[in-house]
Amino acid sequence: MRWDVFCAVVDNYGDIGVCWRLARQLFAEHGFAVRLWVDDLASFARLCPQLDPLAPAQVLGGVEVHRWHSGFPAEVAAADVVVEAFACHLPEPYVAAMAARPLPPVWINLEYLSAEHWVEGCHAMASPHPRLPLLKHFFFPGFGPNSGGLLRERDLIARRDAFLDDQESRGAFWRAAGFAPPARDAFVVSLFGYPNPAAGDLMRAFAAGDRPLVCALPDGPLLRGAAAFFGREDVQAGEELARGALVLRAMPFVAQDRYDELLWTSDVNFVRGEDSFVRAQWAARPLIWQIYPQAGEAHWTKLEAFHALYCEGLDAADAAVLGELWRAWNRANSVFDAWMAVESRLPAYQRHAESWCRRLAGQTDLASRLADFCMNRLK
Ligand code: TRH
């Protein structure tokens, strides 16, 4: 069965991060022939350094990667399944090719992830094309059995556990990033986020703790914001800055698979957007989520919906304290007290992160649900 996945990079890395993960999994675990059409290969290359951003077509991880640009070739035949990620508009000649097939393809719009209640009601709904004999299905990722599920490779949890059991692999991760492995007694926090005026305040809280804290902050605008706390205008990847209990490590932006290792090896993960947010849940560590800000403040409802769902089974006071830090970090308010309060309750958050991860891992993953959904429609 042939699949085409179309990805328009709106900004940052989440759109391509999700599409690349899905495309690889559809090939590797389900045996489909997958073409991935991407309009921004430069962003893609940051996640996947083997990619040649100038090549119009190349094969990576078993997936045919094509540069998608205006003037889409009319001769490209439509696949059996067409995935339009995050409502990106398919090229007109391609839509015409879809309609020209004797049996129309299964057309999927892969939506953004949300924990809101309405998601399960809208998942898998169909909408006919206004002119052509085509039907588009809305596929909503989600946390429950009646949604589209979450991306998770078959061997992910086993790979995570093997990595954590192997001191050599953990050391190799840090050395490849340009650092020595952190001292045994150091507490490690990974900090991936959007530019945030509260970054300095978070550094202040980290520096004020009573045990050594290594903060691994990937290269990007947030790193430059945090540098100001050390009286620096800029920091280069590979540099280390220290103050009080805090050592800030300016991490290089690593390949997508290596980023999982950073999440696994850290004690707490600050994540953002969609893909790093999901990966942090598979890491089974306490997480602080900076949500992608949306027009009209719509993201607050999504943040609260996830907080409510995630905290089921967590003590109410612990849930409230965690929520305060999430809100403060997203509002760019002072986070000093909120971090201190969370830090004093970390064992409870760690236990909860493990049980949350187990609960999610007991469900079928997104690629398998999507494959089943499409196969059933093609029968
Ligand atoms: O980059 P993000 O903010 O992405 C997005 C986009 O902004 C998108 O438009 C928006 O709609 C969506 O979020 C919700 O955050 P995200 O989703 O976490 O994607 C980051 C990707 O980058 C993820 O696949 C992990 C990867 N990554 C690496 O590969 N190496 C790294 O060093 C780091 C820090 C991240």
C-alpha cells in the first residue's frame, strides 16, 4: 500500500517532527511505501542531520523524502492513502490526481493533539469535497481509546529502559553533546521552550537550590534569554555557565532520536509544542509544558484540559502546585516560588509520571490506529 504524507512547516520543528516520526513508523512497523512531501527541508535537516536540504528527492529511513514546492508536478500519481498534516492545503494537481483514481484514496487530515473532551467526538468524522468525489477524514491524536492515540514506536519503552540501564550509553550521549556526564549527585533538568521573559527567574530558582543542578538548554532563543542571568548577551553551544547551585549547559540542537535520550537522562523535562511534549510523557519524568500560544488565547483551554486529565490520580495539592508552575511558566510570570514548591514534591511527580506513562503505553499507538482505520476503508 502506498502512502503520501504532506507536511507544511508553519514554524519551528513540531510539524516536521510529527510527520517524520509518523512516516518512518508507517514504513518500519507497517511495511507501507511512504513518500513524505516537505516544504522546508532546512528545518527538517536540524532534526535529521543526514538529510540533504538541497536534494529534491532522497530516501531516508526507508521513506522517500520529496521537496514540496509551488508548481507541484501534474504527473505525480496519487497514493492509496493521503495524509494532509495539520490542515496543510494539498496541491491542486495532486487533488485532481486523487479524484482521477478509479478507487478514491483514503484522505486523512491529521489534526493537532488536544486533551479536550470534544476531540473524541470529532475523531474520524468525514467531510465530502465540495466538488470532487473525495471524502476527507479528520484524525485527532489524543489520550483516550476513542481518539487517534499518540505516536509511539513499538520498541520505544524498551529502548528507553535499556539506555537508562547502561551507564556507557548515558555517558556517550553527554560526550557527543560536548560535555562530561553530570556528577552523580547532580539533578538534571532539560529545558526546551519558546523565548520566555521568565527564563532569568527560573535560572535564579535553579541557582538558589541546595543541591547541584545541571540545566541542559538546547540552542535557540530561550538560551539567549537565560544567558542574561549570567550577565552574558549570548552563549554558544558547548559552553557551560555556573552560578550558585546551577550549571547551565548550552546544548547543541541534537538529532531527533538523541533528543529522546536527553529526556530520558534528565530528572525533570521542560518541553513545548506537541512532539517534545509527547516524548516527555514517554520519558516518564515530571514535565513542565509550555504550550504553543494560539490566537484568541485558545491554548489556555488546552493547557487546563491536559492538566486535569494528567493529574487524575495525583493528590489534589500536588496537582495544584504543578498547575501553578505550568501556568506561571506559560504566562511568563515569576516562577521562583512555583519551582521551589514543585521541587519539594518531586518524588510524588516522578511516581505519577511513571504511572501515567504505563497507562498511555497500554493503548494502541497512533500509527497503528491510523493504519487500521485506512485499511478498513480500503477493503
Ligand atoms: O518546535 P515546536 O514548537 O513545534 C511546533 C510548531 O511550532 C508548530 O507550528 C506547532 O503547531 C506545534 O509545535 C504544536 O515544538 P515540538 O512540537 O516539541 O517540536 C520540536 C521537535 O524538535 C521535536 O520533534 C523534538 C525535536 N528536537 C530535536 O530533534 N532536537 C533537539 O535538540 C530538540 C530540542 C528538539
